[in-house]
Amino acid sequence: MEALNALLHSRHILAGVAWKMELLNEDMDEQEKATIISELSKSLKCQLVGENLIRITYTSEDKTTMKETLSTVSMFFVERVLAPQRSSIAQSETFLAQELEQRSKDLITAETALAEYKNRFASELPTLHSANVARLSALKGLLGERRIELDGAKAAQASLAIRLSQTNPVVGKIEEAIVNVMAELTQLRARYTDNHSKVQSVLAHLRSWKKNATALWPPPVT
């Protein structure tokens, strides 16, 4: 209560009321102004009624301006009391307004980016996904075939290794070369198509070795 009483009698409030009620003017010196403010201060009292109610009383010989003066004092006093809260509320309101504006901009940016993404890839993504699935399935099938071919080549290599000891050295060398080339061809086919240059090169070597082998192998017995 002492703080409120000090606020009521502060020069800031009393001077504001005096100027508002035209008790002061520019022609007065500082002493005259101080005297009027002092007399106004002596005429004012405040007391706490209940927990949140303040009563301000004003006494004056001039009954004509008493009501207006008391109303002006109350207005200045309430504004001064509420000034810190209003300032805090104003700052909070400004901060929230800025935050809301920024969030609105961020939302618009995000929605725009999402819309552009959908417009750009709406027709491509399903097709691309289906194509990738089909391609993956085909590659798995091709890999399985190549593994079977590789196993066959290994079996043929083992069989030919036995036959090598039963033939002449030249034929054995040729058959060994053919087995090695076929193994290399199987490995390359697991990675490339038959049109690839590496595959074509190995196929040419294989044809050459088979041609040499055909020339050395005796005709089948009938």
C-alpha cells in the first residue's frame, strides 16, 4: 500500500493532472508550479478496500471541479499502475504477432514446395517404381540363370580335367584353354550382355579354340 500511496503522490501523476486541469500554465515559475502540485498532493489520499480495490479521496474548497479532478487523478493513477503490464502485454503481443507471421510464411513455403513436388513427380514416381521392380525381378532371374551356367561350366571343367589325362598333350591343352575361356565367358555374362565388347572378345577366342580342337579331335566312331 505504501508503494501505491507513493505513486499517487508522485510528481509525474500530480503534474499530469495539474496540466490536464489547467492548474498550471507556461507563465508560472517553478516555485509556483511546485506549490500547486504540493497542494494537490495534500488533497489526495488512497486506501486499500478489500484485496483488489483502491479508494482515492480528494478534498477541495472548489466543488465545481472536484468530480473532474478526481476522475482525472484516477485515470492517471490507473494508467501508471497498469503501464508495466500493458508494456509487457504489448511486447508479448508483438512477439506473438511476429511469430505467427513467420510460421504462416513457413507454412506457405512448405505447402508450395509440397505442391510443386507432387506436380512434378505425381506421374513419374508410380511408373518409375514399377519399372524398378520389374527390372529388379528380371535381374534376379538372369542372375539365377548365370549361376546355373556357371555350375554347368564348373562341372564340365571337372569332366574335361579327367579326359585330359586320356588324350594327347596337344588336345589336352586345347581343351583346358576351352574350359578356361568358357568359365571366363560365364563370369562376363553374369555382368554384361552378349553385345558387350568383352563378351564378344571372349566368344571370338572360344570359337578359335573350338576350331583348333575340331581339327585335332578324331571323327566319332560309327
